[in-house]
Amino acid sequence: MKIIEREAFGNKQGFTLVELLVVISIIGFLTVASVVAFNMVRMQSRDAIRVANIATINRALAMYLNDSFTGYPTSTGECLSGDSGVGAELKAAEMIIKVSTDPLWEAEEPNPDIYGDTDGFCYHYASNNKDEYQLSYYLESNSKSGDAGAHIFVP
């Protein structure tokens, strides 16, 4: 009787085409879902770095104001860097060791226009008088760090 059962079901040694397609589609869906989740986590981590960098720059400017007799450094608007301008001034005054750059666009020449093009954005510093300043930065996603888009920090 066992011989008859084998003959009735044939010699089945593999998977059917439908089974293979189902497995491949499940693997494809899981891959796409994990890539999307991974990219969201990467954007949120870059946003957290940006907010932390702004807080560090704010503390450095507060220490600068504490030691300065003239107030905050004046600037008509510039991207902070350690090579020139306010960033170099903060480094020279030993208020900051390294001027932080945006984690995504650090190698590009940034565009400080926060309401227009966001490609190549930087930490933008502006101060018209010695008593106040503003820092501009851009967040990629809605997260605990804030809403996506341009932000202006005014102490």
C-alpha cells in the first residue's frame, strides 16, 4: 500500500512556483520595510546631532559673552566654520575646541538661505548688535528633536 501512495503523489522533491513566489515576495516586503525604517532612524539621529551641536554652539557663545567686554561677535550672516569668522573667533578665545558642521552636508559649500534651497545647509550665525544673535539650522524629519524644516534659535 505504501507503493501505491508514492505513485499517487508522484516523486515530489522541490517547491512549486507559487510557493517560491510567495517566499520571495515576503522577503522583498521585509527588505523594503527594514530599509525605510533604517533610513528614518538615520535621519532622526542626524537631527539629534544637529540639535546637540546648536546647544554646544549656544554654550560657547554664552561663555564668550561672559568673558567679553564687547558682547557677542557681530556678523551680517555666515556659515560657522573653524577657519574664519565667528567660528575662528570662538576657537581663538578657547570657548570651543572644534566648530561643529552639519552631519550630512559638512563637505559642501552651504547655502545659508533657510527658506529656499536646503541642499548644503550649514549652521548659520547672524548678529546685528552685541546683545543678541540667532542660529539657523535645518532638520530632516519630524522627531523628538523637532519638526522637519528650517529652525531659528534665538536665546
